[in-house]
Amino acid sequence: MTDIEYEVKALGIDPSDIARRISVAGGVEVAPPRAMRRYVYDTVPPVPGRWVRLRDTGDVVTLCVKEITTDAVDGTRETEVTVDDFAEAATLLRLAGLTPRSYQENRRTSYKLGAVRLEVDEWPRIPPYLEIEADDEAQVWEAAAALGLAPGRLTSINTTKVYSLYGIDLESIVDLRFE
């Protein structure tokens, strides 16, 4: 199933300050900090703004095709399925001719504010950021307001572009891990 992701990011956040804001707004932590890992693959043939991601969140393993059409709040499409095993799925993709262009790790803490999903993401080499994701655009902006985050402080750019803001070409990093 293909879904539109309605999502914005608040960059350079203080995770403890955001956790406090979420709590004050009535939100709750739904998953403690956890390590995540992923392989990123180019599609065949390669299409700019589209890639395959195999991700292990610590709770579930998913395989998806992500496509970014714009940097707008609704500019990302994701077609995703759950798979049983990260290593076996990676082997299957290799046997199908897909070679990962990169391996990436990050840490994530998950919260809910009503129906809105809030993710504090920590990636190697860049400051933490908050993702606000909901089922429609209005919910995204309502959650941001509830957290005291002005629209001008938010962006819908993807993680690759976030890295570029810090002078790092994420697509050139084959192995991204915490030191």
C-alpha cells in the first residue's frame, strides 16, 4: 500500500526539552530510545528521489520504496511491507540483484500526541531532530503548535538534505555508524 507521509522536522533540537514539551502538551513516550539500522538501495533503473530501504527498528523489520516528489509536508510517498528477518531480507535482495549503496544506523525515541507520531531521531555526525508525522497536514501543524514550534522553524526536507545543511554528503557515506 502506498501512503503519503505528512511530515515535518524541527532540526537541531534538545531531546530532553522536546520530551518535556511533548509531556506538557499531553503526549506520551511509546517506545524508549532504540538503535535502528537500515540498508539503502537504488531502484532498478535508478530514479532520482526514489530508493529502496530495508529497516530494522528493533521491533519490526520493513522493506519499502520511498519516493520524494517535493520538499512539501506531503511530498513523500512510501510503499511498505513488513518482513520477518533483516539478514534474510538483505540476502534475498542481493540474490535479486540489488546491492546496498549504504548501511546506516540511528537512534530513535517515539512519542504520541493524540494520533500524531513524534520521533526524536539521533544520527551520527549531526544534531538530533524531531519528526512530526500525522495522517493529514492539519494534524501536523496542530501538533507543532502544541509543542510551541513555529512553522518557520520546521522543514520537510529529507535526511539526505538535512545532512547537506551540515556540509555532509550522506549519499557518499557507505557505512554510517555511531563512533
